[in-house]
Amino acid sequence: MDASTHPARGGWNSLARNYEARIARGHALVGGKVVPADRTTALLEAVIEPGDRICIEGNNQKHADFLARALAEAAPERVHDLHVVQSNIALAPHLDIFESGIARRLDFCYAGPQGLRLAQLVAAGKVEVGAIHTYLELYGRYFTDLTPRVSLIAAEAADRDGNLYTGPNTEDTPAIVEATAFRSGVLIAQVNRIVDKVPRVDVPGDWVNYVVEAPKPHYIEPIFTRDPAAITDIQVLMAMMVIRGIYEKYGVTRLNHGIGFDTAAIELILPTYAEELGLRGKICRYMSVNPCPTLIPAIESGFIDAIHCAGSELGMERYVSERSDVFFIGRDGTMRSNRVYCQLAGHYADLFIGSTLQIDLEGNSSTATHARITGFGGAPNFGSESRGRRHGSPAWLAAGREAHRQGMPRGRKLVVQMVETFKEGLSPTFVERLDAWDLMDTFNMPLPPVMVYGDDLTHIVTEEGIANLLLCDSLAERAQAIRAVAGYTEVGRKRDRQMVEMLRARGAVVYPEDIGVDKRLASRDLLAARSIKDLVRWSDGLYAPPARFRNW
Amino acid sequence: MDASTHPARGGWNSLARNYEARIARGHALVGGKVVPADRTTALLEAVIEPGDRICIEGNNQKHADFLARALAEAAPERVHDLHVVQSNIALAPHLDIFESGIARRLDFCYAGPQGLRLAQLVAAGKVEVGAIHTYLELYGRYFTDLTPRVSLIAAEAADRDGNLYTGPNTEDTPAIVEATAFRSGVLIAQVNRIVDKVPRVDVPGDWVNYVVEAPKPHYIEPIFTRDPAAITDIQVLMAMMVIRGIYEKYGVTRLNHGIGFDTAAIELILPTYAEELGLRGKICRYMSVNPCPTLIPAIESGFIDAIHCAGSELGMERYVSERSDVFFIGRDGTMRSNRVYCQLAGHYADLFIGSTLQIDLEGNSSTATHARITGFGGAPNFGSESRGRRHGSPAWLAAGREAHRQGMPRGRKLVVQMVETFKEGLSPTFVERLDAWDLMDTFNMPLPPVMVYGDDLTHIVTEEGIANLLLCDSLAERAQAIRAVAGYTEVGRKRDRQMVEMLRARGAVVYPEDIGVDKRLASRDLLAARSIKDLVRWSDGLYAPPARFRNW
């Protein structure tokens, strides 16, 4: 066989030759790496080809919003039928391109507020959804069957050689850049400013084809900021149970917190309740989480040794920079985030705790609700048993002894859902059947969209108590343990009192008094900070809350 | 509270101040980034402090061997009690430093040939083993509780600003570098040559503190090269069964191959047997694997769309460079590898297939043998169910339908062990009890060292047939399905013929004739290449086998 002509392709190195042709077209238009903002759409029309797989960077924090808009303004007769492979569908232009025919197929992780419009476009036949992923698996597919041909990314600054500085919001950039640059793909970066020398090199200029200074800084919003003023006494009670019944019991030192008020309550009683219990240095030492402002009092109190972040949070920049003992910081003094490593560290940590909207009697849970297509981002990765893990830790081994009481001894990751029995509007959290079943039918999905599977879950914490699913021997026992903490919901009222007592005797159901949690202490008085202003005070003025939180 | 003095540390930014002091000592000694080779040990004595966590880079391919030797020559009264956190214990100096007291504690992934000496040093109280990891979980811990303070890494070339070029063997470098550089750690790189301008920047010079040109190029050996001449007729038979009974049945397009002769046999009958079955474009399109020479005929035949590699393989450099349609290639024309992304892609692929030394009746398997401490590298990650996965694919959904026949529908990763019933020396592969139980006791491990757990495994392929564990409803059935393919081993001879027939009727046991595999065709004649020379011919002379394989 003549190795110079691959039978399936009519000649080897077709990708590389195609890349050269794209770059030649691009350079003919803009002359070099630096692209004038008003030529951006023309550049995209020159380097993107119909049917291309493309990625428009954007996740929890920064978004390549200028490039997204520039693409939406391209002529659909030149740029069409694109296959979008990216983390988030978050901005209107992300869906505008489907409406106009520029894009047709979509593989993604999370839609959020655009979920409703996405569902409508799917119904109208404008979007073909390939699959909904968690972050790590989408990055994995970037290196197998979903490598982007052209990626539009966002950074803080660039020099004229294309070296990029992402600042504290590195986020998904390294994964996107590596997959694209090393498979003959085209990389275009929007930056807030072009400078002579970047404060640190986050992406080598070699890898980047074009940089454009956007007219406005990239879109970013504070999505991990929780005002302590909104935390309730009930959340404090649940937080106390988590600390005594789970963190202290298993000796949890490495963990990932969800980003709701429930876990913020835990963070805010570490310097008070947990300190009094003598737990400093024994729990919560290493975290994989964004720099949530509610972590400040625990950091200042010496609870937390290290935090690695997927991205940053508006207003936390100076505080984080001044706490290089705890956060990952570049030689320039600002934070380094990286979602791949943060997700990896969280997956292999000893515990994940978060919230959900619905839990069924097997413990399957989902945040998916009717009429929207959303996805779960990183939660299924954090909230699943790490089956490839082989290293021991006290918490993992202790949970494993409960989980594997016979046969081959194993470790076990702790996966906790922390929920109130009723959500806002008095709809019950506990249900006989998840809405996910209907969603599967409505959106023609291959499986019901479950966020955390029941057999990955180990504990459910409500204002009533803790269900320890590891100590349940059958699905029937599991259902009763769940009913036991489901309060006055219909699911809770159907509990079998005798079976619940039996489960309680075994430790599979735990009420506050069983673990020495004094309900009378469960009030906001336990919170180390009760307002955003308190957080600023704890930070010694380093935390600069964004405008929408300056309501104090 | 005064935020400038953390209660636990006597002042914030202690890591950063300590970093500055180390760099000041280093610069006082060597004056800049470029270190003369004969000052290397002195530099290490200057920048490493007692009790430091350090990482000496080295994995399947390249090793920072010169820096390892330089560290072994340090004075134990200056450098002692180090905590080593690294992938491999592969070279003598890696253990010499424990013998001399320079290092004391060890967290690692894989020991290989040094496993025996490691066991002896553990017994002698010279090494305290923290834990044995798989690669991804160790990288995860680099971003939580095992961040290196000083890392000694290896690259192909550096410029005088410290920009590094790793060439095709990037391997673990990005993970080590990022964890160290962004937590006020010190990075020292050995390179084969210092140049004016590196061919591409793999690690920005900003991140790197010192570079030293080693007297000899870094250690590297061809560990993924399998000579087709050593493949047996039996291995061809098993490969035929895998292709018909698993790849074709489920439509497996994204997968990871182990690196033994068994999986090499599969690769070498793709262009013959699978081609004749019309499977080109339907199976084996995307792989996460090193560039094994036995993949060449399948690549040349148009079977494989893309391969992402953890590292390279000696002799494959030119071939890989000329096949940029398939491999990930830098702008400089040489391969880009990266173990983090390769492990991620493989974990979320549809199938892993590899070999093992022992399998018990639950399907638990291990390569750990007596008197050695080894570890499993990446196998447990590839060979475990990806519980965080949420995207569907035909193979994953088809396996899920078999695995979850009631309750919540799910997908399922295919995890296959391909073994002959007897190993060399006629010791049986199938055993009632793994040696891993004894190893746990001998080495005082918290758990038996199992490589792939039985409930992660889906299929066992032997020369007798295929056990499909997904279709077994109980541990008793699982044991019988395993006995059914265990041949004349003691485990096999104890099979219950009636139960095996029942399992066969259900498809839980499959013999070659059940899937149209004609045993008479099972010979080396089916191999697309029968020698290293054949591989060179298929490669059009681009593959340059290393000396030890030039035996033809």
C-alpha cells in the first residue's frame, strides 16, 4: 500500500493542509495575529468552513461573548451547519446561530437560563442535540471524537505574539486550547486588552492564531456569591448535623462543596460550631471549589489549608491574591484556576455535598425540571463514586467499611445531598417518581436525566435528620430510610415506624439528638458572618463585593 | 481578627516568602536560570528543605534521571526526610534516596522492576508508603493535599528564558508543572539541549525556575513495542472473538487498548478479519493509547480516525509526525502527548480491554504478585465504570440495556479482560482466591490490591469463549460464567454443566461457534503484519524500530 495516500482520505496530512489554507485566508484578510475588532466577523467567515466543529468558550465565569456575537453576524450562506461542542449555552448568540442555520448540531454540558429557548429550538428542529455531558467527559471527547476545528476563546490580555494571560479565570481554556491547537485546529482569542508584555503566560503564543481586543471586557458575573443574610436557622441546623454526623464521624479532610446556601451555612459555622468541637485541623482542610466569599471566615480562622478553583469569583481577586498560602497563585500574584484539575481533585476527594430539587425512593436525584433542557455541569462527576480510585484515606476507608460489609473490602466516596423536605412554593423534595422520566420522553433522550444516581449517594441530610444509605441492606430499607427524613411530605408520611426504628437502631437513620446536635443552638447566631459586610470585615477589607451585593 | 497573621502560621503568604528565600539561595549559587550540570547537586541542596514534598518526573517514557542522580548525591545532613510524590519508582536513585535518609515517605502509582527492592526497603523501615494511586488520582492530589514543593522534571529542550519543549513525550509534565508553579513551588528542568529558540513552547518559561543541560539525553525506553512475530494462533482466536462478540455486537468506536500481545493481535487483524466483515468505519475509530507500532496497519488501512497518546514510543516519531490526520501534533510537526487528557478520554470511552494475571470467581483481577509492591498505573482508571458519565453512545447504551434490565435505565462502560486460561509456566489465570489478599497482609495495606473490581468488569475473553458478566443475575451465575471460560484450570473443571448451558442459552456464555468465529481461520496468517519488518513496510519506511527489535 502506498502510505502517502490514505484510502479513506485521498492523501495524508489533509487536516494540516486544510489548516494551512484557513490560515492563509485569514492572513490575507488581517495580515497577522492581531485582528481589528471590526474585521472579526469577516475573519470568522474566512477561517470557519461549513460543517466545522466549533467551540465558543464560556463556563461559569468568563465568556467569549464578543466572538459569539461576531459569529452570529456571519452570513449563513458562507458559514452554516456547524457542530457546536462547548461547555455552556449561556448567551443569546449561542442559540441565535442555531436559529439562523449557522449551527445545526450541539454537544454541551449546561444550559441554565437558556434551557427554555433551547428546548423550543430543539422542538422546532433547529438544534440537533448530540448529548449532554459533564465537563470532564466533554473534555475527554475533545481528545477523541469531538475535537474542535475552530475554537473561540477568551482571555484577560494578549501580547502581539499571541501569548495569552487568562488572569484568575483560566477555567476551561487549557483543555479547549490543547485539543484545538494540537489537532491542526484554529484558535482565535478575544482579550480585554492587547499589551506589550503579559503579566504571566497562560497559553503560549505558538498555539494561538489570532487575537482580537474586544470593545468591552468579556462577560462575567458573580455566580458563587451567597449573602449570609439569606441563610436560615433551618440551614444552620442541617449544617450542624453535617459537621457532627458526617465530617466529624468520618474525618473528612478533602472535599467539594456545592454552591448553595446550604453548604454556605456549613462554611460559616466552621469558625464557631466546629471550632468549639475541636475540629480545626481535623475536617475540611482541602477543598476543590470556586473562591466563594462565604469561605473567608473559615480561611481566616485557620481551618483550610488549600483550595483549588475551577474559576474565580468577582470581588474575590485581591483577597485570593493575598492568601497565597491557601489558593493556587501565579508568579504574577493572581490566582490560577483550571477546571480540569479542579474537577479531577474533586472527583477523587473524600466527599461531595450539594443540593438538588427532587429525590426518589432509591435516592436518585435531579435538578432537571419540566420544559427546559439544562444539564448538570460538573455535579455528576463530583457526586459519583470514584471507581478508579485506589489510594486510601481515613474517611474513604471508614465509609468503605460501612458500604462493603462482606466480600472484597473496598473504600467508598461520601456523596451527600443536603435538602429541605419542602422547596420554595411548598413543593416536596421527595417524590415517588422523578420528573426526569417525563423529560426523557418530552425531549426524546436516551435516558432520564439523573444528576446523582441513588447507588452513588451515601447520605441525605434534611432538617429532620440523616439517612445513611450505606447501612441499608435492600432497596426496601433504603426507601424507608429516605422516608424517615422526608418529614411531612407525602413520601415521609408513608414511613413504616417500626422499620424506621430498626434502621435508627442500626445508625441508618440518625436524628439530631442521636449525634449530640442541640437544636436550640441552631440559629443564625452561630454564623461567623451574617452579612456581606461581615465577610468584608473578616477579609480585612480585601474582599470587594460586586455592586449587586452592596445592599448593606 | 488581624488578617495579616493567620493563627496557624504566624503570618500570611508564608509559602511565597519561603519560595523567594529558596530562589535567592539558588540564584546566589548559579546566578540565573541556566544551571551548569556540575552545580546541580549544590543547587538541589540550596533550594530543597528538609521534609519537603518533591516530585521527580518519570513515567512510562522519559525520566528526569540526571536530576534523580544529582539528588541522590546530596548530603543527607542537608537534605533529608523528603516526601516523594510521583508517578513511578523506576530507577535505582529513586530508591537510593530512601536508603540514605534523603527521603522517608512515598506516595506513588507504579513501581515495576523496582517493586522488589521497594518491598525490602519498606520491610526495613526505610520507606513509609502513604498510598498507591492511579495516575489521575495522584494528579488530583497534587491540587489538594500532595502539592509538590519542588519538582524535578524532564524536557527535550529549553531556551535561556526557561521555555521548555517536551517534544513527543509530554506525558505528566503539564500536571506536575501546574501544581508546583502555581503553589509557590520550585521547578527545575533537565533538558537534552539548551537552544536559542525552542521548536514549540510546551511549558512557558515564566513558570520554570532552573534549567540544566544534562550530560546525556534523558532515559527513555520502548515499552509499548510488541513484535508481531511473538503473537500466537491462540491470541488470534481470542482477537477474532473480541471483534465479533464485543466490538461488532456493541458497535464500539471509542476505546482504550492495553499494551500486551493480546490487544496487539486485535490491532493486527483489523485490516484483514474486521475488514472482511465490513467493519471499517464501524468499530475502533477513536483510541486513547500510546503510539504502539502494531497500530500501523490499521491506521494505514483507514480504520482509525484519531489517536490521543499519554506519551510517545521510541521509533514511532517520524511515522506519527507524517500521520497528523490521526495523531495530535504540534505546530512544529511532532506529536503532543499528555497523560491527563489521555486518561480522561480513556476513562470516558466506551471500552477498555487489557490483560491481567489472576481473576477470581467474582471477576476481581490483579497483576500484583508476591514479594513486590507494584501498583497499577492507569489501568484501574481505564478499567472502571465511569459513574460520572452522562452522554450516550450506541455502545454505552447497548451495554447499559444488558446491565440495567430493571429500575432506572443507565448506560454502561464495557470493561474486558482478555486472558489465556493458563499463563506461562502453566500457572492458572483463574483462581478461587487472589494473591492480593496475602499481599494486603504482607505489606500491611488497608485493602487488597485489586486492579479491576469484578463489578466493574463486563466481559472475560479466553481461548474458550466469552463470559458476559452483564447477563449474570447473581454472584453464583457470575462464578459459573467465569468457570465456563476457564478451560482446564481447576476453576474451570468445577463448572456446573447444566448451569453453563442455561447461561449459554441466555448469552452470558458465548463460544466461538455461537458468534460465527471459525476456529480454523484462527492462525497467524490473519495478522496484517507478522514481524517488525512488516510494520516498517506498512509504514512506508517511516517507522524506525529501536535497536533491540532489529532482530529480523
